[in-house]
Amino acid sequence: MASNSEARAGIYGDTFLAGLWRENPVLRLLLGMCPTLAVTAAVKPAFTMGCCVIFVLVCSNIIVSLMRNLLKPHLRILMFTLTISTFVTIADLFLKAYVPRMSEMLGPYVPLIIVNCIIICRAEACASKNGLAVSVIDAIGMGVGFTLTLCVLAGVRELLATGAIFEIQILALQKEGGWFVAWAAMGMPVGAFLTLGLMLGLVNIISKGRT
């Protein structure tokens, strides 16, 4: 009994940690690039997008796992999309109702979660083949990995572009009598590509160092 419990705990732990590093959706699988580049000019929208993705991932994985034995091969993608779109609509309407300013900042990128490759990938690769517990843990791991990556990317860009993180001033700007000169480019699309490229390079270096 103890060995079975330990084995399950090991499987759950590996499943969760895979999303954080080994199969990180952005840094290792290169999925979800559109929101990764579009909403990471500041930490707040990046964190909000990450929370929306976690919500949709968890809820859609639960539904797909529960109906996995009823899925027909020629209908599975349709069922995945319908399930995902339901929870994306809930997330989008929630933002519009309770945080309209953030909803405006994110614009079309919340509705576009419907076609986010991360969500469909986890539905196909995990939830449609595994039980409820593994599917939920996989969704949480992937969602947290995605959110952390977005927040790190956004943190670097926001700090270099404005000297602030979460709109809290960290570095004293030169125009306000301080020493830091803001890098305006980091708040632009070029800053997203540059920062993401450096992060991917760092991950590759770390991965090669471990082999």
C-alpha cells in the first residue's frame, strides 16, 4: 500500500514539475508564443493572462478527462474546442465584468486562448488519456510554468522600460533625478523578441550543462 502511494506521489510530482521545466510550454515546447510576446510589456497583464490560462487548462482538462472514454476519434478536436471555448468565454466575461481595465489591456488575447496550442496540446496529450488527478496536476504544472515564464519575461521588460515592477518604482529614473535611463525599446515588440531570445538561449545553455 505504501509503495503504491509513493509511486502515485512520484508520478504526480513528475507530472507537475514537467510543466515547470522539462516540458515548459514556452521555454521548451515553444507553445503559446502569441500571448507570450504580446502581453508581457508589464507584469500585471502577463500575470492576468497566466491566471486565465491556468483556469482554462484546469477546467478543460477536467472535462476532457471525464469524457475521455466517450470521445470518438473524428470528433475529439471538435469536443476539445467546444470545451475550451466555454471556459475561455467564462474567463473573458469575468474580466470584462470585474476588471474592465485589464480586459481592455489584454484586448483580443483572452478570447484567443481558444486556439492556444498549450490548451489543445494538454487535452490531446494528457487529459484524453489519463485519469482526473493526473490531468488536473498536469494542467496546474503547465499553467504555472506558463505563468512564471510570462511574469519573468514581463518583469525584465517592465523593469528595463520603466524602472518599475508591478507599477512599483524600483529604479530611480534619470528624468526624475535618479541614475537609471529607461530603455524604451523594451516596452515595444522588439523588446519582447530580444528578451525571449535571451531566455531561450539561457535555457539551452543550462540544459546542455546538465547533459
